[in-house]
Amino acid sequence: MALAGLHIGVHALQRPFPVPAPADRLPDYDAWHDACEWVRYSDIPRDARFITPRLSQTFKWYTGRPEVANWKEIPQDAEKIVQWWRRMGKLYGTGLRPAAKPWYESLAQSGTKRLRRLGELYDADYVITAARPPLDLEVEYDNRYYCIYRLREGP
């Protein structure tokens, strides 16, 4: 009985302080949500495609816009899983051997040229990444943690 009361008590104390869902455990949740809200209500076309941070899982939920790939949407057949894994490696992998640090912490660390090439390869219009280090791309939006860059030249 005491254990059940303790369990309920802990949840009652946590209830007033919402915690982001596991899918939103990116650095600085509020900044992530703000960036997604900006995309959602911006004049960016609904079919504009984004390269998103490696661990993001809620971009489509919040924005209604397509993304190149994410960890949540792994295909269910062997051939497509291999394609998906290769895509994830191209997008986020450092290519370092041995794989002591297999993934970039932030897409910004991979550099402007690489991100432009990935945009061309995967038909992406924008990239969302940590604001630091800054990239030599047109900034569409930024906040205290995230930056949205345009990958394609345009009006």
C-alpha cells in the first residue's frame, strides 16, 4: 500500500512540470519546438524538404513538412532497411575509421559544402541544425539553439 502511495505521489509531484516525450529529447526542447512552429506557420512551401538533426523524430508532426530521413521511420523490409541505413550514414556519419565517433554531433559540424551536396543528392531545400558553428548558407530562421538554412539558391 505504501509503495502504491509513493508511486502515485511521485507522479502527482511531476504532473505540474511536464517533461518532453521521449521523441522530443533533443537539446533545448523549447528551441526545437519554436523552430518547428516557425516552419509550420512560415510561407515555406508545404512540399519543401528538410534535412533535420539526427535524433529528431517530431519534425513532421510539428510542421507537416517532409524530411529526408529520421530514426523513427525505419522501413520494415530488408532491402529498404539497407537503403535507409546507407542514407543515415551519408547524412550524419563522420566516415571516421575506426568508428570512435561515427556521427556528427550536429549537422553544422559537417560543413557548408557537404550540406549543399547532401541537399542536391536528396532533393532537400532546407537544413535544420545547431546554430553553432555558423554555416555559409542563407539563414531563414534562428533561435538560441537551432538555425534553419536554405540549401538552394532562390528568391
